[in-house]
Amino acid sequence: MVNDKDKARVDAMVLHFVVPGALDTRTGGYGYDRRIIAALRLAGWQVLVHELTGAYPWPDAAARQRAAACLAAIADGARVVIDGLAFGVLAEVVAPHAQRLELTALVHHPLALETGLSHDQVALLTDAERRAHQNALAVASRFKQANPDLWILAQSRGKHRTGGPTADNDVIEFHESLLPKTTTET
């Protein structure tokens, strides 16, 4: 029989990981997501993957509705990591869930730094990502020190943590950033 304390411990080790598109997509970003997920599972986490459909970072209204439905289906208080390719352009979608879910944006690099973007697209993505990060409890990035643009972006909201995965110890730091905050009783 599982007691309440054991149930709470098990629930604390559940993580929802939201990715734009198929997780098995053969790119570096999705490879990194797969690596994080595999390592968290090895560390005892139950990782539930949600694959969003749509053309990210330019989702249409239908893709935004599907993303909203995905988040709405996740239980209150759940830990949710959303890949930055989606998180950065879903401010209006994530905002209604910011108070009930523990949202972490996993940012590979700022969206506006993609090559081949027009000046207007850069401005649009910069603004979208700043607005989206207002809703994150944390922003995790493997490039905190190497990418001052992301550091500035992450500082746009005072209450969330920056940092997280780094080059060599990414899984360990990411795992620790997801652990519940503990308080000591005196």
C-alpha cells in the first residue's frame, strides 16, 4: 500500500516535457532534448513527453489551440519543461497556466538569433520570447555564460532562475534545477 508521503515523493518525480514536433527529429536541439529526457529517466524521473504539432516558431492558430489544450490537460502543480522553440512564441498560451503549473523554458538559444531572419522577424521573436519568459518559473539553458543575449533575455523577469544545463554536466544541473525547493524547520 502506498502512503501519502510515498505518493507525494512519486508525484514529485513526474515531469511533463513538451516539444514542438516529433521528439525523434534528427537535429541537435531534439537530440539534446532526448538526452535530457533519457538521463532524467535514468535518475528515476517519470518523464511524459508531449509532442506539439505545428510549424514552430511560427505556429498558426490551430497549433496554438492544440498547445493550449495540451497544457490544460496537465494537472495543477505539475512540473512542465517546454522546449524554447515552442515556449518562446506561446506567451498567450502559457500565461493562463503560469500560476498553476511549474513552467520551465528550455532555451537552446534565443529564437531571434536564428540565421536568415528579416529585421521584422528578429524584432517579433525578441518581443515574443521576452513576453513568454514572463510566465516561466525558470529558464534553463546550456549556454548561459557563452550567450549574453540569452542572459539578458532571462534577466527580463526578476523572479526566475537562470542557468541549468551546461556543456559537460548538463543533466546533473538540469535535474537539480527541477528538484522541489526544500525548507528547513527550526
